[in-house]
Amino acid sequence: MGKKEEEEIIRIAKKMDKMAQKKNGAGALDLLKELKNIPMTLELLQSTRIGMSVNAIRKQSTDDEVTSLAKSLIKSWKKLLDEPAAEKNSEEKKKERTTPVVSPAQASPEPREESSSSNSSSKSESVDVTPNTLIATFPRAPGTSDSDAKNPNLRRNVLCGNVSPDRIAKMTAEEMASDELKEMRKNLTKEAIRDHQVATSGGTQTDLFTCGKCKKKKCTYTQVQTRSADEPMTTFVFCNECGNRWKFC
């Protein structure tokens, strides 16, 4: 990282921040043109947080040329974020192809216990070798998902200033989850609620099933088509003695 480039970017960022505070974008176009001529790196984006300053100018400006150039810069900087992820995926694929398969006979029969000191050392090395290159300087919240490979949008939003560091620090793990993970949690919750309702909403008394918990046979069962029509029906069983519930297809 060039010290000269970093100082120049910080100077520009301070000017843009003042413009945003005063809501006066005069001279913003010249500053954006200066930025365009500076070779940008992921390290410079992280240390200067210039993305947040440019994004603030973009949101406030009514000048089409200013907003267009700001968008262009942000778009080009997003590519810097995608490059490390692509390289990492490529390296992982190479490792998968070159890693030899160990047969059960070759594997060690008993796992070796490591001392607490070696575990601590191992964790330290892991942190040093694979730091989060994007949000390392931002305040961290417990249980964050900024390293979630399926949630690149969060990292892009932080890089480009759409999500502030203060907001990151206050977000819960659920809020930071990717859309795919949120949908999965939603479906699991719905299924759990449905299973509970079906298992307790009446049914047919039977002694064909033995409760695995109390070993009694006083049960009630209900059959429901929970999947496609050509799939077997799901049987929900409720033990009238201890309240245990289970299901099977």
C-alpha cells in the first residue's frame, strides 16, 4: 500500500465528508476525478473508508455527472472485493483435487488430545493467516455472519458505505444472515409449528404404536400429506400418557 496514495485518499475523503455535512457538493466532481486516477486496492478502501464518503456524496448530489461517476467508482471497487473470494474458491478446489484419500486402516484409531496451550496457539495462527480483509477495522458484533460465503451482499454494502460500522455493531446474527439462511429458518419454524398443531389436533386413538419415552401404547395418530402427492403420507403420533410426540413417513 503506497503511503502517498493513502494520504491523498484521506485528504479527498475529509473534503467529501465536509461537503456531505454542509450539503454543498461544489467541487465534488473534481474530487471524484482525482479518485479515478488513483490506483485503488482493497487495503486502501479498508484503511481510508473512502467508499462511505463517495456514497454519501452520491446520495446528496443532484448533478447527474457526479452521481454517474460516483456509481462507476463504487462499481469498480466492488470488483476488488470479489477477486479475493474467487481466488479463495480456486485454491480450495485445487486442494480438493490434490488431497489424498486416507483409508480407514491408515487413519489413526484414537484422536490425539492437544494441550490447551497448543489449542490457543493454533487459534492464534488461524487468526493471523486468514483475517477478514474487508471489515477487520469495523466494530464487531457477536455471532456476525460477515464471513458467510453465501452472504456477499452484506460485505459489499459495508465496503460501499450502504451499511455503517455502527449499524454492523448493533445488528444481530439473524439480521446479518443471508437471504437464503433467513428463508431456511423461516421454513423450519413453519414446519415446527405445523408439526405441533397436527400432532395435537385430534386424531385416531390406537394401541399400534409404543411410545419411546414411557413405553405405553395409549396413543393418538394423524396422517397428513406433507409432501408431493406421489410421496408417502406423514404419520404424526401423540402419546396420551406422557405427551411425547414423533412422526414418520
